[in-house]
Amino acid sequence: MTHLRGREDGRTAISAAMTADAVRTKRIDTPAPCRYAVVGSGWRALAYLRLAHLLPDLFEVTGAVTRREEPGRQVETDFGVRSFRSVEDALAADRPDFVVLSVPWPVTPELTRALVERGVPVLAETPPAPDVDGMRSLWADVGAADLVQVAEQYPLMPLHAARLGLVRDGLIGVPGSAQVSSTHLYHAVALMRAALGAPIGPVTVDARAFHAPLVDPITPAGWTFDAEPKRARTVLATIDFGDDRSGLYDFTDNQWWNPVRPDRFTVRGSTGEVHDETVVRMADATTPVVSRIERAVTGVGMNYEGADLTALVLDGRPVFRNPYEGARLNDDEVGTAALLSATGAWARGEGPAPYPLAEGMHDHRVGIAIEESAERGTAVEVGDEAWGGR
């Protein structure tokens, strides 16, 4: 489905799209940008820098912290932000609303502690600590401060956000089960809980690992040009969240990238289900209705605005509108931008916490249980933890 426009403010659509300020001209009464510092120089850290570069009216990077000088100089050249060798120097130069930590797992807890001690809000990349003992130790040190969010963008990605919105609106009745075959461990658990409205609490995980041949055409490094199937591992798990809510987890090695293992996401409710882009529900006691979530985009055929998502539509009704239209972001970037916006509002006391540390820890604990259960071949109980009451 395409979305075609006519003229905007006396200019043709093509001239608007080719203007450097096209994104900004589509917004009225834009609030002050949320300001954040980024610690790290890996591919995920670069995503936060790129969003501020593309959406300067919404996001401002106060500084980028890189351990080595060379990547710092590269960041300065590519994104026009100041780089620092230490967090202390970055904070002294310009205090942000919050700090994004995109560093190796073992380093995240150390920096989180240091920032919380200084009263600085944190957005920590997942997971917040590598293992259960690390999470318990981190929670004991910083949990009470309520200064830490975890960077979980999956429920905010356009298609997921549309599906979850339909479920919350009651379109399929009371949700009872969620099936995720898309991303791994804590990300998948976060999606399940969002779909089911499942709070933090004890769960039972029963997982098994299986192997089968599978081609692996592309990895983060690029196309492999290898058509020979290799032995790949798939983990299947059931998760009992209690109160008649369950999850089914299905993940295969490198599924994020492998085009022959596409995403699947299903939420089943008491009066219907959402399965990928298909929505089935009862219009009345004898009338099941099937609809499809359609993607409205620009840049198709004779539309010259450039490739971009406009909205997701169900039965002619927009169920998601792209708030960053004009920046030409992919779905993951839209979700990450939404997370940054929500974190900025939270840090300034203007909005709720998007994904608090307690939830990140719980979902990571369940993710660890999935691997534990698959390794042992027996069910694993996840009990109450110190963060369970937050």
C-alpha cells in the first residue's frame, strides 16, 4: 500500500523531500531536543549518534565517550559531536539529560554504578549485567535510586507497536498466549510480557535445543556467498507466566539476519488473534472477520518523497503513525528513536519510565533460564528476586 501526497506549503513533494530541513518542516511546536551522551563506539553506539545526526530537532548528543582516541576522532568527523576519553570529562563539559551506555557486558554495571552515584540517569544497553549474580549485585547498589532504564526498543518498533496497540485496545479479547520467533532471549521475553500484560513475577521455563541443516546467507559482516547448509541450533521454549498467560519461544542461530527464517509473532486472545500482519476477531457471535495490517509508504512508483514509512493501517484506520517521517529510518531505528524520546521525557520528569531496570533484569533472568533449561533438558523455575517488587 502506498501513500501519495500532493503539494505541501506551496512546494511540490519532490522539492520538500530534497530539502535538508524536510523533517523539521513537518513538525509544529517541536519540544526542545532530549540531550544525551553516548559511551561506546560499537555499531549500536553509532546508531544513537546517527539518530541525533538525522533528527537534530529531537535529539542532541552532548558528547561521545570512546576509550581510544582514533574512534573518537572518527565520531567527531562523521557526526560533528565532541568526543572524550572519560565519562567524567564528558559530564564536566556538558551535562546531558541522561547517558547511553553501549559498552561490553562486563563494563555496563561498573559505569552504571558510577553514573548513579553522581545522580545521572542512565539508559543501559541490554542486558544490564551479564549473569544473575551480577544483576543481584547491581540491583543492591542502584535499584533504589530509580535512575536506570534499559534499552529495549523491540516493543516500540512500528509493526510490534501496532500489534501491541490492537491487543491493548481489546480487539482480540483477553490475551492468553504470545508466540515469538524473531529475536532472542530477553528481547523475546519483553515482547511476550508486553503482549500479555504480564507483570514481573515467578515463571516456569521449559526449553529444548534441536539441530538441523540451514543455509546462512548473510551475517553482520555481509553476504557469505556460501550456499552450503550448516548445522544450526534452534531453541524452543514454553514460558508459563501464570494467571493463564503463556509464551512460546522459537529462535534459530543468526535468525536476526537469515532471510530464510523470517520473523513470526502471534498473540492469541479470547476472541481472536494477531498473527504477523493478519488480524482475526469476532465481529459478533457468528461473524469471524479477517483483516490485514497494511504498510503505507512513500517512494513507490511516481511518488518522489523518498522511501519512508508513513503509517500502518488496519481496515482503513491508522493503527501506527511514523513520528519520524522524513528521516527515512528503518523499523529498528524508529523503535530506538521512540525509546530515546521516552527516556528523555522520563529523565526530565515529564513522562513514565519506558523500561525500568527491574523489568530489564527480570526479562534477562528469564532469558538465562531459557538457556539453562535447554542445556539441562529440564524445566527451570524463576522465583522472586529483589527487583520483583519494583
